[in-house]
Amino acid sequence: MILIGIHILRSPDHLARREEGMAILDLHQEMAQDLPLDLVERFVRAQGWTCRRVHDDEMAAEFRGKWCDYALHFAWSNEVSAFHFTCAFDVRIPDTRMSHVNQLLALANDKLWLGHFGIWHEEGLPMYRHALPLRSSKLSAEQIEDLLDISLSECERFYPAFQYVVWGGKAPADALEAAIIDPVGEA
């Protein structure tokens, strides 16, 4: 990851140029100390979760949720300076239910602020995905905590709806209504 810093040069004629409305900028490049996945790996291990590095820029982990074990995947792309996260459910979707699951995905995604649900077609699994663009910034511990808290909460929140559609044979709207209770007003 390359960070761009802006430094204003202080030369003897700096004040004169400032008065003229001109600034002299020196753009320089600094290489970040840690790869974003190093920080993620420390965070995941601190939670006591099982994880392994797939490559320098990829990591897999497992989270035992209320409903199932979730397969987590973290990836860093230097090309686009972005951090990508996926959380796959342990629910195989039979071909006969795929169109119903696609309808459920559209309904569920309408209820999300961050990230989205999709299907990992190679494995036939529903999954949650989210990406963080990080050009000119570093991934922070707070961002990792927020990402995992929000993502895993949404997975736990919507998991029953996927079960109702895939194995219970419910219509997507009915499954979502049965599984999700959105708070209204204040307590």
C-alpha cells in the first residue's frame, strides 16, 4: 500500500508566495509498515478464532455463530487499494431453490446499510460481502471491529430466512417476515 503525504515546503519566499495565493506542495510516497491482513490476523487470533494465511494478501478464518459455522475470507488488493471481506453460510442451495434464494437476496439487500448478500456459485453457498476502499489510508483496528461486528450481526440476523427458503420451502417475502423483526420507534 502506498500512502501519499502532502508537505508544504517552507522556503524563504514562502510568505511572499502565500500572500500571492500560491502554495508549494511536495508530494512524496511512503510505504506502509504493515500489510492490512497483518492487523486483521492479530485481531482474529485475539478473538480465539481459527485462521490461516492462504497467501500474503489472503486469509481464511472460521467463526462459530448462533446458527452455523461461518467461513470468513479476507483479501487485500494492491491494485485497487481495497480490503475485501466475505462470510459464507454453511447452507448449500439446491438448484431447485436458487431462483427463490435470488429473490430473498434482493429483499434482504434492501434492508442493509453496508455490504450485500450474494451467492458463491462455485460452492452453492449464500454469502455476505463487503469491501473497504483504502487509498491513501490504513486499515484501523476500529474498522476491522466494525466490519466484523456489522457483518456477522447481519449474517446471524438473516440466516433463518435462508433456512426457511432453502429447507422450509417458504416464499422469500414470508421467510424474511418470519425471520426478521425490525424495531420501530423507541423503547
